[in-house]
Amino acid sequence: MTLDTVDKAKDDSKDRGWLQDGPVGAHTFGQPYAELGLKTDEYERIVTILDRRPTSSELAMYSVMWSEHCSYKSSKVHLRQFGEKAPASDAMLVGIGENAGVVDVGQGYAVTFKVESHNHPSYVEPYQGAATGIGGIVRDILAMGARPVAVMDPLRFGAADHPDTRRVLPGVVSGIGGYGNCLGLPNIGGEVVFDPCYQGNPLVNALCVGVMKHEDIHLAKASGTGNLVILYGARTGGDGIGGVSVLASETFDADGPAKRPAVQVGDPFQEKLLIECTLEVFAEDLVTGIQDLGGAGLSCATSELASAGSGGMRVELDKVPLRDATLAPEEILMSESQERMCAIVEPGKVDRFLEICAKWDVIATVIGEVTDGDRLEIFWHGEKIVDVPPRTVAHEGPVYERPFARPEWQDALQADGAEHLPRPQGGDELRATLLKLTGSPNLADKSWITDQYDRYVLGNTVLAQPEDAGMIRVDEETNLGVAVSTDGNGRFCKLDPYTGAQLALAEAYRNVATTGARPLAVTDCLNFGSPEDPGVMWQFAEATRGLADACQILGTPVTGGNVSFYNQTGETAIHPTPVVGVLGVIDDVTRRTPIGFREEGQIILLLGDTREELSGSVWADVAHGHLGGRPPQVDLERERVLAEVLIAGSRDGMVDAAHDLADGGLAQALVEACLRGGNGARIVLPEELDPFVALFSESAGRAIVAVPRSEELRFTDMCKVRHLPVARIGVVDGETLEIQGQFTIGLDELKAANSAPLRDFFA
């Protein structure tokens, strides 16, 4: 289809429904641009950019690249804070804007990490949606020049006993395990959260970590006139068409989605070949730029490479290897078929590049070249079907300053605190409450899920679920390592999105520090409802502001991430759920600190202040089905001090076990430390606290540590010098958890209560 035959082509292609039929500004009902997710004003802007109507292929490209999922058009104005408020960091090597952020971890090593969402596809087709979420984030890491070394999976589902959760969760878990296990990547952490607000809209976020040397970093740009564009990997099929523009950028109807063709289909064995092939190509320095094909497929890869490069690009679309010969050019451009990469290669290196691809049985085809112009030109059997300025497709999409306003119900929600709720009285009721909470889905043992993942493949996993953070050894000779944790509490964010986002960062930061690693950098996946709702946009604006402010104080820059909007069914949005990932570095993984109480006789210390903070807590939810009040206070300077103490204690051999206090408070932290280490504990609660508050408050900035008796004085002196509250609350001992003066529970009874729920629901 040539540019000068658009009108004829429009008539010929009405059955396909790609071209706008009628004058610019016409009613959108039945208009192809509207069916592709474009608004009328966006279509009019495309016409202005091109000074003509777009061809059907151009319309396809703009529709996917200007989607909410790809262009961040509703979030850009808020995301800028991550750059404007970014703390100075000597570790930052590559920041926001590339496939993934990269940080320096020492000894010449760099680590890249990123978290992204695959929420809607995972509801429509749980197995493939989750599997291709893993595949996509792995390729993002690979495209930076790194070898992927680990994955994580922050997950959120509806109520555990809801029939649709039983449909979605097993498929999602199987997809994550099936794809990641076949790639030979350990799954070292994540979360599984249940809440009715995610009913019909689960959150399936995926994180990947990769390791490389500094000199191996690669960027997504097409430079060098005459360099060739090579598409390699799987053949292009009809799966995933409209995935980013329609499926990921729309609210589900109340009856749920019927968009199965928009879900990608993955092949982990093809991806494994692609990984090894790409790493060998990197090792021989054969590429000048590289981009994975994920959301928006070839539309994204060609436009972003050309936009970030020094010239233009010419592509012969009919040379693309296809699984389905009937695909139209628009469909080829929009397809999100998995396991594909696009590389820019100098002519003299092409033969060697193709040899390596053949060695790994990876299809590779030269589909174009870098030109000295400033246009992205795409041809179909010799006819030009695309002629656009690439930046207008990839980097100059719409920017919306959507209206936002504090919801009218927010004041009433915050006024309805948990203080008025009936509380357990006496030891027997406290005991029953602890058993009920530890046996609730959100606090229960998640091994039914994590046992389906290979956590130790490759042999470098140091810590994995259910530890506070996953830890991977980077260098086998020096034992250099990195730790990663993800956290996000939608209930706290519903009560106060600014504070809730900061609490998510604080918990992930604290989790990394409890292992002995020093937090370095942040990635985030911001999951929210419809940006067209002013109340949702207020939640997003507040959460983003809170996260940016907190990163500035903690000195942990945001390296990249993802925004996922339209997470709602009908008019019902999920809780605002910013998932925050923190990466830290540890010089010697043999000094890491696990959560379990491993040695009898060690002293248990409680670090930090406990206040009566129960609103939004697990206790309020499980015991009363209540959500209201204000979330716990967050003191970021205290979090920094606590982290310093935990890191120093690990490094200097003063701490044998450490566990942060979060969901379920001190009671749940003790349960997990006892069960993980196989030893009981005798606990004396602080006299100044009500026993119920001491056990179940969810005050932030706290941790418990187990220290040898010989190290107690040295450790407590270190806390006092830093003005960190520290209290001796017990000793590791026996086969029971004894809260002196209140109750005793055997470890067998604790384990039975803690391990039953997920197996009962899903086994």
C-alpha cells in the first residue's frame, strides 16, 4: 500500500477495519482508530503530524505506541519526579528510559533489574499471561547485555476462597514456574496477597535480575548509516495483537474480558536458545544496538531503535519470518509474539551474527538498514506503507495532565480507625487470635506455591522464599552478592496513598537490610485503576510523590519500572498498589543473615518503637473485615539507622538471625522465625505495652534479631550510639513459642495452622 493510494486502499480494506472511515472528528462509533484504542483528538494529532491521513499500518503503529501501556501518557507528568528528586548515586550506571536500570555493585560488576506487569493477560489466560510476563521481563534484562540470573513474582489475587481465584491462581503459578524453570532461572522471592479488591483483576508482576561487567552494557539505539537491522528468534504469529493498546489499556467490563487472541503465547525453550545466542553475540561484540520485542512488537522495536539512534531506518516488512502467512502488514506490526529480538549490526559482522544464530537454531533475518535520513520507512513487497518521524511514534506521544481530586470518601475512611474494634482479652484469646492470623491466607505458609518454582538452579541462590529478601551470589571467588525484595500494601495505600507508598519502600528497604545487604536502588510497578477517574489519579499522584520523596531521603534512586492503569472491573478499582523492589549489595554472601532462630540460648532483641498502630492491619482485616483509619507512621531516617545497624551486625558477626516486623506484627515475625529455624522462643513482652498491641501492632521501622550472648553488649551498645531503641524480649529455647504470662503454643501446632490454608484451597 503506497502513501499515494491511501484512499483506494481504504475502500479495499474496509472489511479489515483498519482505516478511519469518514472525516476527521467524525463520531467514533465503529471507527477503526477507536477500535484500536485511539481517541479522536489523538487521531487528529496523527493527521497533523503526517499532514495527511495515516495509512492502515501507520495507524496500527501509533495505536500501540500511544497506548497507555507504552506511552505512559497519563503518568509522565508525575513520573518526572523520579528524575527531578533523584538522589545522587555513585552506583547508577543506566537510569530511567532504557529497557532496565543498571547499577554498579563493585569489582567491575553491574547488575540490572526491573519489575513489570502482565495483569490483564493473566486474568484472560492465566498460564500464558503469567508465563509471557516472565519471558518479557527476562528479555528486557537480556537486552541490556546481562545474563539473567533470577526472577521474582509479586502476585495479588481476589479472596482465596473465591471460585475465580481457584481458576486464576493455579494457572498463574504454573505459568511462572513452567516458563522460569524451563529457562533455568531461580525464583528467589516475591509476594502472594489475597484481597477481594483484586477479584476479577489480579496483579501479576514479574521482576528479573541480570549480571554483567561494566563494559558489557548495551543500549537500545540504531546508529551507523548502513548498519543492518536483524530480526531474530521465533517466527511472528497472530498472538498478542492489541495486547498493549486494547487489553492492557482498557478497563474490564463487569462481565469480564473476552480478549483471548490478545494474549501472547510463550515458548521457554525458544527463549533459552535466544538467551544463549544473544550472550554469545554480545561476547563477540557483534551488535551496536539491541531491543527486545515485547509490548507493541515490531512497532516498538523499530520506532524506539530509530528514535534513539542517529538517523532513520528502512524496513522490508515482507521479509519477517511468519508462522501465519495470512497476516496483514498491520497485524505483523502489532503482533506481540514472544521470544524475538531486534539487533543493529555492522555489515562486516552480519555473517558471523547469522552463524551464531544458526548454531543455536535461532531464525535470523536481515529486514532493514539504518539510513542517513530522519524517517522510519517500512515497505511491503516494494510499496511504502509507513513513512513517519520515529520520535513521534516512540517518544513524543500524548501527554495528559488528567484532573485529579481527593475522593469525597477519603475523610470518612480515615476517620474510621481500628481503635474501636473489640480486642482479645487475656492469654487464651490472644493465643486464639495468633493462630487465626497465622492461619489466614495472607500470613500463611506459601510453600504450596513456591515449591512449584526452582529456587536453587544455577547454584548461586543464597537466600530464597520465605526469607525477607532473595539473595544471589554474583562472583564465586569473592562471594560478592545482591539481595532483592519486593513489597506493597494496597490496604495502607487505600488509607493514605502518600504514606502507603513510602511504607512499601520502607519495608522492601528493611527486608534487604535484614539480610545484611546495603540497599542501592529501586524499581517499581505502579498498579492502579482507571486514570480517567479523578480519584484514582489522585491516588496515583500521591503515591508517586510519596515514593519519590522517600527515595530521595533514603538515597535509593528509581532506575525504572512500569505503570499499569485500568486495573478495575466496571466501576470498581483495585486498591492503589505500588509494588516497590529494592536491590542491595553484600560484599560476602557467607555473612548473610537468615530469618530463622537456629541456635538455642541466643538472645532475642526487638529494635525500634512499637505504637498502637492497628488500622489497616492484618488483625483488623482477619478478625473484623475492617479497613479504615490511618496507616502506621513512617520515619525514613529511623529506617536508615535501623538498616545501618542490621548491616553492621551482619558484617561483624554479631547477628545470627534477623526478621523485619510488618504484616501481623511481632507475633507473626516470631512465628516465622521459630518455624524457619526449627527452634522455639520464650518471650517477655515490654511492660509498658498492652500485650495485644505488643503482639499485633504493625508499626514500621522495627525488626527482631537473635544474637549470641557474647555479642549482646556489643550489639546493644551499637544501637544506643545510633539512638535506636533496643529491648531484650526473650531467648531462643525449646519447641514452643511461649509468651510469658499469656500463653504457650507448640511449634507443631503453629506449623499445622500456618501451612494448611493454601494447600486446602488449591491443592
